[in-house]
Amino acid sequence: MPAFRVTLGDMDSGITRITANPMVCNGQPCVRGLRITVALVLKYLAAGRSTEQLVTEFPELEPADVADCLRYAAWLASGRTIDLPTAA
């Protein structure tokens, strides 16, 4: 299955834990193919939860996952896009 295209330009984004698959959460960007969307993680962070609280509430998450969600959001906010790998 081909990757979704979200363009970041020529720079390496370093985003490795965010995937998209049309069969998982309607193709929304997710953490490592889990059914935990980037949007959900960002909403919890915006509501004041810490990375440590998220990892406790969602044991599947790792601190690096949360960091990649923030990195992905920052790239999108800058108007850039990235090729997301398709989760298995």
C-alpha cells in the first residue's frame, strides 16, 4: 500500500513513529499503526496532560511517540508535509 503524502520539503523531518493507513482510523495519522491518532495525543496535551500522564493513561505509548506527534504538528503548522509510511 503506498504511503500518504504530506510534504515537508527537502529537510529530513525525523518523524518516524507517525503512520497513516486508510484502513485504520479512516486514514488519520496515528502513532505506529496503533489506533491512537495524533489528534488525540495533541488534544490531551492541549488540555494540560503531560507526556508522563499520557504514557500512563495509554500504556501502548512511549515518550518518543508523544514527541513525534508534536514534531508532526509543528511541521504541519509550518505548511510543510511529509510522506507517512503506511502501517501494516
